[in-house]
Amino acid sequence: MPMGHTATAEAGSGGLTATEHRLANGLRVVLSEDHLTPVAAVCLWYDVGSRHEVKGRTGLAHLFEHLMFQGSKQVHGNGHFELVQGAGGSLNGTTSFERTNYFETMPTHQLELALWLEADRMGSLLSALDEESMENQRDVVKNERRQRYDNVPYGTAFEKLTALSYPEGHPYHHTPIGSMADLDAATLEDAREFFRTYYAPNNAVLSVVGDIDPEETLRWVEKYFGSIPSHDGKQPPRDGSLPERIGKELREVVEEEVPARALMAAYRLPEDGTRASDAADLALTVLGSGESSRLYNRLVRRDRTAVTAGFGLLRLAGAPSLGWLDVKTSGDVEVPVIEAAVDEELARFAAEGPTPEEMERAQAQLEREWLDRLGTVAGRADELCRYAVLFGDPQLALTAVQRVLDITADEVQEVAKARLRPDNRAVLVYEPTAPEDAADEEDEETAK
Amino acid sequence: MTEAATMQFHPQPQAGTARPWAFPAPERGALGNGLTVLRCDRPGQQLVAVEVHLDAPLDAEPKGLDGVATIMARAFSEGTDKHSAEEFAAELDRCGATLDAHADHPGVRVSLEVPVSRLPKALGLLADALRAPAFADSEVERLVRNRLDEIPHEAANPARRAAKELSKELFPASSRMSRPRQGTEETVSAIDSAAVRAFYERHVRPATATAVVVGDLTGIDLDAVLADTLGAWTGGTAEPRPVPPVTADDRGRVVIVDRPGAVQTQLLIGRVGPDRHDRVWSAQVLGTYCLGGTLTSRLDRVLREEKGYTYGVRAFAQVLRSAPDGTGAAMLAISGSVDTPNTGAALDDLWKVLRTLAAEGLTDPERDVAVQNLVGVAPLKYETAAAVAATLADQVEQHLPDDFQAHLYRQLAQTGTVEATAAVVSAFPDDRLVTVLVGDAAQIEEPVKALGIGEVTVVTG
């Protein structure tokens, strides 16, 4: 087993270190010691997300994630959950555009169990996967979709804006939850094929963080994962690159039964992992994060035209990131009033750049967010996997905050000038309808 | 043919030796101004959490001014004698701090999180907010309007709407608990800066407040920092206020909040039961976990993992308000959402789970796994300073001793299957539950009536 180098703490890492290893079957392993609390986090990232899905099978990566909890050769039924929880651990899995992650946080003395469980399903899921769990989890996921998206006001905004932002056929055009029709259409054979293609040790990164003995941990990893055969059926995801700017504003008006008018927009921003993406993060923080941001001060405090106003960043590595604007209007205020104010603020920011005070605040906020993320063993394990899978180097997780602090005001202004402009956004406007109108519309749709 | 064929399997590993862990014991003290301080050093936790409990409960709000405690809590961060509202927000962000405040039945809670390097400055801002809030007319007006704008958003959210209806059903109209915590359109509209200041002057003072500070305090002279910040807050003493008893009407019945076209039904099934002062609490925690604490609990085993009716249904107990004499109460509830066509079938199954539990009780293995989880996850759950601070502050506002949580873990380990069964069956009797359903009445009313779980009424709005 080739051993990786032992990193010494780098500047800006807060004293955290991580070591890297690779098993003969291609599984990459990242270990990070921290003995403050008797807990250890196991995190496994598979390099597969909704961007790998094909037309007609949206939602398959996420549905498959559910199937990973339905048992494997030595783990029966819900055994994965039962064993981890019975050991005093917590666990889950999530699916995004670019990856699927699985994680357990365990009391230290139960770490080996989590490794055994993850290895069992990586190596033998198909021996347990059957129609019954497929049908059951299909229904569960459809109810997840209803609960989180279809049955809440503005619940499908993310899906709509993503579809507007990435053109038809683009791997990020659809979101991980998928469509009801595609969830219905997925077959057991699709799930099996998905596993055979993507769930291989050479398509995954395993991180173990916390109160661990690295040598012993590595022995366990070798013991449980080492004999899982690698396989190379995976096609690279379709190319997600797009021009830097959309070139014109894209717009959709949604008339739905929502409580207030809303203006949402997605700006096309630099890919994650670049200095420009950190600069964009700072720009969005100055403009729209928290109660001292420019948009909050303008729309909520001064104009009093909005009940909430803010920006968020959806960081993506394989396609342009999205700068996410969300404003809910106050009272009877109309959307054009909001839009004019937003455009004015963005134009002013592009022209003037951030003040030194704004840079200081934005960097302090992002630094706190990083401390928060790296402050738990589970958060650290996830970030180590993220940088290993998406950027090939887990060490980057430990120095991420320093990179944000190194960005200059000029870089922030530059990205704002180039990207935060009306011809580089997809806009979603919500206009509320009365309940009766909404019901009528729905009848029409059903009649079609 | 599967890839599994060539993998070498090993038996399930056995646990190693557990490293001892105990819920942290805080050090309790008081400042010269009467402010109680709990501190707890958590090495490695660079984000320090500060929780302040103010003895300004919702039932102290003047008649017709429901929501004034909420507006006051929000107004703490809208300017002081040193900073305007905008400046205050900017100073907080400059510290990399977050400051949240909310009002609930036991009182107002103010929560600060900040990197330890900027703790003194952030504590100074927090102290200013509590000591000398500006409550400027214009800022309070804005907060009132903002709050009014939020109300329709809450009404549109099925879970929030269900919670509002359940409170209205359970508690007598005269009780503050029957009404929305953050007020209604009518009461919020009546709030102005004078009302906020009057509430502040009457109920906010260091002598009846507690601050909890948790994090890596190595190298911090916390006494000096506190003396310079929260120590400068002044105020008189207060007479203890009588705590009204909590009464609730839990006759089994169903209220449907009509949402034509809803693809799911939000369900919230609840009643009122004992709080943490009751000897039964640990058994109730254990039994409730077995009923609906996780996706391998009884409810989800059927409703989710067998039937696929839901993404998840949970049973829980949430303390409403406690009193030193033990007369407080908790909301006991089951909540989740199920798809519209299966609403009747899902409720039928849910009631079957309750009846089977009452008839047959919990099993020993079920109890064992629950104890192992509830006790075992403690070191994970309390890894961050914020989690420790929140629990310590909860204990304070619920009039519990500082070692309550540590003691609870010992009690859980000693609670048997019979006690846990008795507690959960008594917490969720199948004929004493108020069911609120937010969903499409045209589709769910008849199937729900057919279940015989109580009279069904339909409301709109």
C-alpha cells in the first residue's frame, strides 16, 4: 500500500493537518487527527452527481443514494442505519450536481464499524438490491420532492432558475431531485447499471477525521476496502463549460399562489477553485450577505420595499457557479421597483468596488463560516473529500480561508464588473395569484 | 454476476474501548450587577457561543400587544447609544459575528457566535444592545412592518400553519400559548417604540438575566472582558412574577386546514404533557425516540420504509415553559407530511402503531438500541460550543440545575423497557390527541372521518 506524505501544518490552516494515501484498487484515503473529543467522522465522496445523469433519468443519482441505505451482502434491510445509530453514531447521505456523499460520525471506539459498513455496500450492494426496496424508495423520494419543493411556496424556484441558467441538454440543466416522470420511469436495472458504473473504489475518496490512530485506521481501511475490485466503466460527465457571460438576460414570470411578489435571479459566475470564484464570494457577501450588506441596507432598511433581500453563492466546479439573488417584496411593492434598485446597486458596486471596511467585514464573515465548517470532525471530513474529488488536493481544504483573505478589493471589483450585470443573469419573477385562479389553472393543466 | 463475487468479506467488527465523555459542567458565578454567568471552556472550539436568557416571557406581554417581545428582541440589534442601526450591523459583521434574538414562552434568548479572537469586541456590542438599545421610532416602525410582511409567508407554509392551528385548538383562548408567539396582524400593528421601551424597562435587567459563555477560552481573561462589557449593564431588581398554569384540551379530534390542490397533507398531532422537571422525563425521551425519533423508529418503519407514504414522520417533546415548582409543560407531538391520496391510509397506520405500542409495549432490543443512541451520540451532539451553550441556556430558562443534562444521560442508561413503554403510551394515548391536517379537504375529509379518530372540522385560511 503506497503511503502518502505527512503534511505539516500550512499557514492559514489553523494547525490542522491531513495525510493522503491510495489503495491498490484506486481508493483515495485522507486522514486527519484531532483528539479533542472522542469522536471520529467517516466521509465517502463518490464522484457522481446529477450532472452524470442522462435524459429521461433525472433524479437517478439521488434515488440511488437512498438505495444505498437498503442493505448489502452482510447488512440486512435498514441495518446500516440501525447499526450506526445503535453504536451512538449519526449518519446520512446527500446528492448534489457534482457528487454523492455518505457520512457517519461515530464515538471513537465504533469507528471500525462505520468503515466495515461503507465497505460492505461499496463492494456488495447489488447482492441485496431488489424491486421491493426500489419501489419503496421511489415513493419516499417522490414524497421528499413534494415536501421540499412542490408543496411549499416558491419551492420550485431553484429548479426553474437552474433550468433557465443552463441551456437544454447541459448537464446542470436539471437539479438532483429530478422530475416525477423520470423518478417513475427509473428501473431496477437502471439502478444496477448506475452502481456498476459509478460505485467503484477508484471513483471515490474516503476521509476519516478526528480521534483516530492513523496507522490503525489505515489498516482497517485496507482490510475492509482493499479487496473491492476497481472498475473503469465510467464515462466523464458531459462538458459543463459555458461562455463567461450569458450575453442577454433570460427571464421567466411565474404566476402562482405565493404569499408575495418575489424577484430571484441567478448570475453566471466563475467556476469554483479559482481566485475569481473567491472574489465573487466576497462580492456577493458585500452586496447581499447579512444585515450590513448593500442590498439589505438599500431595500430593507432605506427603501423599505423588501421583507428579505440577499445573495448566495452556489459553488460549482464543473460548470459556472451561480450567484443567487432572492428578494421578497414588502406589501404592494412591484417588482420593477426592486429590480431598478438592485441594478443601481450592482452598477455602483461595479464602478466603485468595495470599501476597505466592506472588505474587512466580508472577509471576517467568510472566515467565520470556514471556522464553523472546519470546527466539527464531520465538517472537516466533508471538506477534505470535496477538495480531493473536485480539485485533486485535499490539503486545499485546510488553506481555503487563507485564500479568501488574500483576495484584493480590485479582484472583487473586477469580477463584479465582468459578471454582475443584467446581460449575465437569468431572472425569475413571482406574481401571486388568488387561490381561485390557481385552482383554475391547475384544472386546465390536468385537462391537457 | 456482481462485483461482490471477488470481494473478501469480514465479520462485523466489535467496538473498541469507549473513551469516557461527560456533558461539560459549567462554572457558575455572578457579576456585580447581578447578572448570572455560566462559563465553560471547550478547547479547540474557536467559535465562541454566548447565550443570554432574559426573563421576559410571552405571557408578560401587555394585552393586545402580542409580538412586542419579538419586536424588542429584534430591535436589540438595530442601534444603541453608540451606533446607529446600520453601524451596529456593520460592527457585528466586522467581528465576523452573528447575533440572533427571539422571544418564546420562557423568555427572550439572545445568541452570539464569534471567533474567539474578536470575543471582547463582540461582547461589547452585545452589552450595548442589552444595556442601551436605541429603539428608534423609525427602526421599530420598520421592524413592525417587516413582521407584518412575514405573516402571510408563515401562513403559506404548511408546517407553520399547522403549528398555529394546533396551539389555537389545544389552549384556552385566554392563554398566551393559544396565540402565535410573534403576534397577529392586529396585535403587531399596535406595537410602537414606546410599547417596546415599556416592555424593555419592565422586564429586562441584569439581575434576572443569565449569560452563558462557551468556547476555547485559553488565554482570555474572561472576568476582565465581562467586567468591561456585560458588567456595565445596570438595572434594578424585580418581584418574581406568578407563572400561570398550563391547561390544554386534548379531546381526540381533527381539524383540517383546507388547501385545495395540495399534493401533500401536513400532519401535526399533539397534546400537552410533562416537562423536564417530571420524574418521567427520561423514560418519555426514551419511549418517544422508539416511537418516532428516527427512520428506524416505529412510525417510519411503517409509514416510510414499508409504505412509502412519507419522507419522514417524527415524534418529539418540546418544552413550552417550565416553572421552579415543576408545574410546567411540554408539547408532545407527531409531525410530518404524507401524500394526499394516502392521507387516510397513513393516519390509519399511524394509529395502528400507537395501539400496537399500547397493547404490546416496547421490546428490550428496541430499548437497548435507543439508549445506546441517545447516550452514545452525546459527544457528537455537543462537539460545538453553540450546542453546549444552547443546552446550558435551556436549563437556565427551564429552572433546571446545571448538571441536568449530565444527569439525564445517567438516568437514560438506567431506564428500563417497562418504564419507557409506560411513559410513551401515557404521552401519546390514541384517544387524547388533537390532529391538525393542512391539506386538500375535498380529498382527505371523507377518508379521515372514516377512521373514527375524533370529530372532523374543516377551516380555511
